[in-house]
Amino acid sequence: MYSLRYDFMQYNDIIVGYIETLISKSGNNFREQLRAGEISNKESDSKGLARGIQNLEEYLYYNYKKSPESFNYILNSIINNVKTLSVLPNSKRGIYGETQAQNKIVYINPDLPATQSLTGEERTRLYMAHELGHIINNGWMKAVIEYANNQIRQGRLTQEHAQLVYDGFSMLDEVTTQNRAEDFVYEFSGKRRPQLSHYTNIRMFNGEAYRSNFDYYGELQEPAIMFARTLRGIGKENDDAKVLDMLSQRALLPNFLNNILSEYSKDGQMAAFVQEMKYMGLLKRASYANFGYGDISYLGNSKTYLDKLRSITGQMRDYREPFEDGYSYQ
């Protein structure tokens, strides 16, 4: 029987049963990978997979302590959508991690190099948490698809504009997922998370400096912070790191999209919301183009997208408290 390292109180039996099943399926998958010649370093990769199981328990415990009001939803999202943990095949270890949703497999990369802030093992933990974060956010990302399709059917958005709305929320998905994963890995590594620093990329924003403390997706951090300050209860906060943490916690709610739509609708600002999503979606496309995916023209226009988003969100910054009904956890 699997022995938990942490006490989840009333969830202990559920988590033990889940992890035991996960170990069994992951072990079977690992042996299949060996037989197929997908992996070659049996001992090292086996240890990496075992650490991944431990990291998953750590990730659950981190959320159990930090987000108790959302934990039942977080736990069910992972139990229902992650049946196997696997190491990436040798041929795919140029990426950080991957989720194969249809087979409910999360792949980790046990061979990541160290950075100035994190060891290779810590970065593997980081990107496992990133993949799990996407699985949690998928509850409201599915709702974004339904919303976009409904707007097309009602003639309120064109297909292209609806896709940009989806891409805009996909940007928020990447940023909130990465931010929560960074918080998790630094806490469990016993390290202080670096402060926001200035970076430049001659391909993004025409070389204009941007602030980030992400291991990856740093160019999207400031646009997400800009949008977050348009939301009641967040806009009054001046500290960028706190703003992003507040947004990231709200993104743990399955009703993240509906809460945003409700707020903008009550304030009569849906037109501004659509414009914000448009430029956030374009920035997401520029980010992907920067990594070699998609139309490179988005990169050349990224400074324009950023300036337009800054202008709209600056006008929409909201210093008020949240609505009395707050944010639903159901």
C-alpha cells in the first residue's frame, strides 16, 4: 500500500487509492516504452518517474494547503484526467513536458538542464506542475470554446474574432498555470522565488524590455497583469507579483470565465472585453511564433498589440471591491 508523505485528512484514502492506480499504470507504460525502444536509460528514467509520483503528491498537498476552497475541484480534475505519468521518449526531450489528453497521460522530461535558479530535477517538477495546471484550467477553457461558438452562432463575433477570444484566454491559461507552477516549485525546493527582472527579446515587442520571473513564457506575464487589473478586487493592487497571484488563484475556479463575463456585463463593458481578448490573443500568437510555431508576422506587430492592450486595460483598471456575490466556487 502506498504510504503518503503528507496528511490530507479526509482525502487520504482517496489519494492513496489514486496514487496506487497511477503507479501501476505508469509502471506498465514504462515497461512498454522500454520494449519499444522509446527510452534507453532504464535506471535514470525509472528514478525520474518515481520522483514524478512524489512530485505529484507534493503538488496535491501544496494545493490542499494553499487553496482549500478549490481543492476538491483540483483533486477531481487530476484524478479524472491523469491516469498515467510517463517520461518523454528520448526523441521528444527537446520539450519540457506534454499532456496527451485523449489517453490521459502526462509526460515529464527527466533530463532538463539546470538554470541559475533551479536544478534540473526542480525544473522537471516545475513543468509537471505546469501540465497539471492546464488540466485544472481545462474546466473553464472548455467553457471558453462554448462561449466563442455561441457568439458566432448569434452573429456577435466572426470566426476569426472568436478564435482570438479563445487565444486570449489561452494566454491567461499559460500565464496562470506557469505562475502557480513557479510558486509551487520554489516553495517545495525551499528557495525564494526571484523578483521580477527586466528582459529583452529583439523579436518580441521590437526589443522593448519586459518584466518577468518565469522560467518560460515570460513575455506573456505583463499582458496578463494588465488584464488582471481590470478586475474588481485586483485592480487596486500595485504589486505586480501579487496581482498575478490573485489572478492565478481565481483561475483555479471552474467558473473563472463566467465570473469575468458577469463582471464585465454588469459594468456594461463587453465591447472593451472583446477588444482586450483580441490583443491578448494576438500576443499569444506572437509568443508562439517566437518559438517557431505559426505566422512570424505576429512577432513584427507584437509591440503594437502590447501598446493597444496597455491603452485599453489602463482605461479599464478597476479599483473597486468585488461584487457582493463574490466569486463562485461551484
